[in-house]
Amino acid sequence: MSSSNAPNHTPPVGVYAAAITPFRERSNYVDLGAAMEIIDFLSASPAKGISILGTTGNFLHFDIEEREKLISFGIKRSSKPVIVGIAHSTLDVAVHLAEHAAGAGASFALVLPPYYFRYSVEQLESFYLRLGERMAQHLPLYLYNIPFFTGEIPVAVAHRLLSSGMYCGIKDSSGKPEYLEALVDTGGTLVVGNDNALCVSRKQHAIGVISGCAAAIPELICALDHAVVTGNTTREALLSGYLQEFIGWLDRFPTPFGVEEACRLRKLPARPDTSWLGSAPLEEFRSWFVNWLPVILSDSKEG
């Protein structure tokens, strides 16, 4: 295993909550005051850390200056380690965001493949190598594989990048535990990013989870993670059942609308636009969630 060129960092053990990003009304500007309320909520939760500007955080809707502001203010506000998504469709801006995250004190950066346009496997690997060459000595870098929304990082490419020492680890949101299993011998830190795969991957080789569901229900995700790692199978079955109920509802809405609406129902400052959802069962979800939430909050407390 090659030693990493990155600065020392604390690996994300346990649950990191992937925060939503509140918008200002009728704009693509971050509502910074509301975003700080989200940071405060997650800082007070059982989560070990916070991830901002990821998929659940709607990163792609925000201009670079808006992302910079959220990175600076969010890290300063948080009482816990903050992971920053630096995704962009260009190498230069991804590097710029990584530089800004490093200067602001990010725990590490999550690096998606360049999105929207299609690239060959060779070009994808070259993107990661160029970014690593420029930033690995300044900020810990993690690969971010989420093939539902952008190009997949092939296992062979992830294996080479993790073995190179430029990348400290990987967040895998494919939902396929075998993907992380294939990367065990790289020595990289393995993190599961798909809540459906939380239980299996944490029992195998993932040291932590970066959870979109934890943006709205960190209590449940943290309690489930604890049950898994301590081998409490009875409690795991109960809490996993609750999580599957929640995910079943989320799947009926565009990502990450369901998580945002759940946050709003918890009196957090999320204002998702519902005008275009058509026949999506919004009222049914609201009625279900407000009755379901007290039960899972109670059952998520350690006995």
C-alpha cells in the first residue's frame, strides 16, 4: 500500500449527515441564515460530522461564489468535522473549490466525476490524477462514486487511484456492497454513501456512512449504525425496518425532495418547491411522517 501524500486527517468513523442546502425564494442563492440553522441542528444531533454541497445538498444549482460562502460559513459554524463536496463539470473549478475548502478548514473533500458530459474511462482517470497532483498535498481527497446521477468510477480506476496515495478513501453510493469489497486491499478508507447498503457495508469494511437520510432523521441513522456495529441484531431489525419505510417514501419523489420536505416537517428552514410534482403523494407523505417521527425518535433512543 502506498502512503498518502495528503495532510493528516480524521477518517469519518460512524455517521456523517449529508446536509440539505436551503435556497432563497425564486433564486439559486444559498439562504445562509437558514443554512446555519441546518448546521446547528446537525451539530446538536448524534452525527459525528456533517457533509455539505453533496447530492442531498443540491450542489449543482449553486454558483461558485455561493458555494464558497457556504463552505466558509458552514465550517466556521459547525462544532463537528465538515466534509465538502467540490464537484464541478470542469477541472479548474473543482481545483478552485478544493483550494477554498482547504483554506476554510474542511476535514476532506469529496470528488465526483465531472458531470453531465460523457467521458471515456481514460479521461475520467486523467481528471482524477490531475486534480490529485494539484491538491493531494493540501487537502485529503476522497473519491465519490454515485452512478445513479453521474458517470460511474470503474472499480479498476478506483483501485488505482486509491493505491496511488493521492486519494485517502472513497464514498460509494452505488448501493452495491461488492464495490467497496473490491477495494479493501488498497488501504483506502471505505465509506458507504447509500442508506440502503448501510447495514451490509458497515458489517464488512466500511468504517462509516455519509447519509442523506441523516439530514432529516440523524437520530435513526445513528441508532441503526450503532446497532449494526455492536451486533444488536434485534435492534438492527427494528430500526432498519423504519429506515426502509422512510426510503420507500423518498423513492416516490425526485431526489432530494423527500429529505427536504422531511426537514421542513421537523420545523427546519427547508422550502422545497412543490408546484411541479404533479400527482406525487405529498399530502400522504406529510401525514405519514408527522405520525411516524415521534415513534422513531422514541425508539432511536438507547435503552
